[in-house]
Amino acid sequence: MPEPAIDEDVTGAELDRAVHAELRTLSKENAKGVAQHLVMVARRLAEDDSVGALAHAETAARRAGRVAGVRESLGLVAYHVGDWARALREFRTVRRLSGSSHVLPYMVDCERGLGRPERALELARSAEADTLAPAERAELAVVVSGIRRDLGQVEASLAELAQSPLLRTGRGQPWWAALAYAYAEGELARGRVTAAREWFARAAASDVDGRTDAAERLDELDGTTFVELSEDDDEGESGERADD
């Protein structure tokens, strides 16, 4: 099949070292091509070009279907576009090829997306969850709390987070903001706006990489909205605040 074009500045050396190591089982030429396609997947996703990202991920998978990192890339693209069934299949393959359960939070969220919350919760309670690294456990806690809210179990949603030592001890870690954000969502669903605001504020203060929209949610609770500027307005400004 025709392969999508690689940008001229992409060499493949930009790829994460761990994935590069997995590609050593391939021929030198094939490994370079697969690496370039994986770099292009990340680039197209950053450009919000899901179609382009999928084309590169599928090409990499055709060329290196037994490499866990390659199948994970395809799974993440499917997850990004909401193709839960395909993403779940790919993540299961990743787990089988790698012997690692680091994709478990994504698998649980896929089950949630497929409308199978009970199966998702059962998977989240599996023994594999105990093998996850702190960042992955935090991600799983966020997903489980969301499932509980979907089921109308607001108190249980908060309990999932409150009982996690990560919420108490993980402040300062890159993943902590998502935990605080999820806790704020739970407080808001509970009708405790003041508490929700406090947790959104904590999440915003910790979210140095902008992984959440905690700052925007905080502004909403404070009665502030964002107004888009026209192209004729000052350059460099993406929006301005206006009180309701």
C-alpha cells in the first residue's frame, strides 16, 4: 500500500530511546522507516490531524506489527479519535507483546467508552493494577472516578481519589494535577462549589504543562468567560477576559 509522506526534517532519531530499542529486531532500513512514521504520528496528533496520524500509525504497524511500541502508537491514535473497540484490541496486543500492564488505564477507559462500566471497574480491580507505576495508578484512579460519576455514584467517585495515597503525597508530580482536577469534578457533582473551586485552583497551580483546563474551569466558577478576538485585533492575543 502507498505510504504517507515523511516530512523532510524527520530522521527517526527523534523517537524515544525505549521505542528505538524495540526496533532493533528489525532490519536497519525498516527500523529507520518505522521510526520516522512513529515520529510523524506524534507530529500529526500535535497538529490535530487524526487522519494523518492514523495513516502513519497503520503504516508502522504493517511494517512492524510485532513491536509493542508500534502497536501502542496505533492504539493511542484509535483512542484519540474515540475508536474504543480498535484501541482496546491494540492495547491488549501491547500487553501481550510487552508483558507490561502500563496500558491498563487506557483499556479501562476503552471499556467505559464502549458502554461497559461494570467490566471497566472489574478490569481496574484486577491484580495487574498493583503493578502500575505511580503515574499510571494516578491515571487509573482518574478514570475510575469518572466511571463512578457516570454511574451517579458521586460519593464513591470521591472516595476512589480520597483513599489514594497519591492524592495526598503526589503533589509536585506531573500527574498530580489530573488527580486534583478529578477531585474537583467530584466536588462539583456533589454540589460543593467552594470545595470544587479550591481543588480546581490547586490543579491549575500544579498544571505547569497545561495538561488540563483547570484554569478555565476556575474562571468559569469565578464568573469569568473568554471572548475570541477577531483577526484585526492585537497580534499575539488569543482572547480576552470579560466579566459576565
